[in-house]
Amino acid sequence: MITHSLVERGLSFEDAYEVASTVRERVKPRKVIEKKDLSLLIQHIVQEKFDKKYVGAPPPAAAVPTTILVRGQNLNLPFSKGLLAQSLQASGLEPSAAYEVSREIESLLWRREQEEIKRDELRRLIYETIVRKYDRKFAERYLLWRYFKAPDKPLIILFGGATGTGKSTVATEVAHRLGIQRILATDTVRQIMRTMVSRDLLPTIHYSSYEAWRDRMSIGVDPDTAVLEAFREQAVRVLVGVRAMIERAIHENFSMIVEGVHIVPGLTQLERFAEDAYIVPLVISTLNHENYLERFPIRQREAENRTSERYRRNFDNILKIQDYILEMAEHYDIPIIENLHLDQTVSSILTVITNALREKLKISGEELVQRVL
């Protein structure tokens, strides 16, 4: 609300968001703040960071309808700038760019004093705005996700990669951008299996992926091969549970992201689902060892049981597993995304997903325009 208010007063989205973030940090220690005190705090921070011309009430606007109705074939809904901004992020637009497009669309509808608009007219307006402000590729991706909004079969996105490459964070952000409600971590499947199957029957699932080899040392397995042999066995066992969850997603027709070290190309055996779901596999990597080591203290802050020292002790084994996963990805022609910066990584992943869907749907940009608009 603060961001929106400041944008209306003339700030750019980035500057308004910076002010709102500063306000949030300064009021966090308080349980209650009076409206007048909050207003003064906002004014003070704006004066602190920017020019005084941004302070004060927004310019008077002409009377506009309080609600703009979007009319569809079977359902009428009020226009939501926030929901539109979120849906636009699926096209690969940065959040600030998506917000700017949404704000421009809303302002245009207000200037026209429209109380309602047909859904296909709104989509065309959004498409033309994206083409004009940014690039046709973003506009076509927007249409692709509109076309894919009610799919005949679910979308299953698979994120593989070694421990600590940032799979969970990336999966959460991609799920938000695409509006996918369900994320499954393969470690959750392993945890469930551990409670159901004793260590004597399946010892490998009772260890972390990079420590599963320890049980094999007692039976004289070569240390040089034990790490990958034990990891492969653990992955095969866990993927039984993963496939069961994918079967349920297909049966109930809901899209899902599955992330985890056990998503190994060549071991997933998902070919049998090819006709029943849109399956898009990817592998997340961190190739720079120094950057890789820096990720482990972050994991420790996120979960106390994830001690960075434990990861450092096992770093050589983690690297062995990463090399193996990357080798399998290259062999099976699975896209590998290096996770250097979150925004850049998410943008690359959205590009891979949309391109894969377009190829699976066998639809061109012109066909998308005709079908959606």
C-alpha cells in the first residue's frame, strides 16, 4: 500500500519500494503505530532519500469507477492490478516491470472511465503494452501462460542438483511467478520413508545424500566408488515415492514443482508420464567452488540443523555428486542452469520452461495471438 501510494505521488516503483522497505524496518520493533505517526515517518524517509517534491497528497484525479469488471464467457471478476502483475511475471518480466505494466493498464482503463472490459480485449491491451514497452518475446510468453491457464494435463517441473545449489529457493520463486501451489522436496519423501522402513532394510535412506556411503564401508566397498553407488541407490529408492506423488498430481490434474538432489536424469523413469503431463526437467548447479561454499552458512541460518561445518567436511563428496548429476544431465540433454544470481536464474528457468511448453504444444507466436486474442 505504501509503495502504491508513493508511486501515485510520482516516485518510480524502485524508489517507492525502497522507501516502503525502510519504513517496514523502522516500524518492525513496534507493535502498534498511529496512522499520523506512520504518515510522518514516510514523509521523513522520503525527504531523507529523495526530493521534497515527492511529499504530499497525489494530484487530484477525475472521478473513476471504484471497480472495473472483467467479463469472461462464464465468469466475471473485478480487475486486480496485483494479480495481473503476478501473472505477468510468468512471462519473465521483472517484478518492477510487471507492476509498471499493470499500473499503466489500470490508468488507461480509468482514463477511459470504463466500468467493464471483455477478457479478450484486456488481454490484447496487455499484449500490445508489453510489445510497446519491452519485447515481443515477453508478450508471447504472456499469451502462452494465458493459453496454458487451464491445461488439459498438469505441468510437472523438476529441479535436480546437488546439495546447496539453491534448488529450494529457486523452486519457491518460480512457483510464485507461475502461480503453482504445490512444491514437493524429495528430502520430504525420504523422511517419510525413513519413518516407515528400518535402517536394517534400507540403510541408504537413513543418511544424507553425501553420507549414504558410510554404511557401505563396513562391507568393504571401494571408497572411490562408494559415494556415488550409495547416492544412486538412495535416489532410486526415493524416486519410487516421487513417482507416486506425480501419479497423484496427474490423477487430480494439479501442477507441481518437485525439487531435490534425487532428481537425477536417467534415474527418474518419468517417460511413462509423457502422455499424461507436461514434464519439464532442469538441473541447478553452482560451478564456482568458492561461491558454492558461501551458500552453506545461508542454509544454516535457514535451518539450525543444517550446520555449515558439516557441509564443509563433506564438500568433496558433494562435488562428486554434482559432477555425476551434471554428467547425466549432459548425457540426457537436460538444461543446466548455473545459479549465480536469483533473479537471473529465475529468468533463465522461465525461458527454458516456456520454450519447452511451446515445443510440446507445437504452437507458434502467430498461432498464440490467434488462439488467445
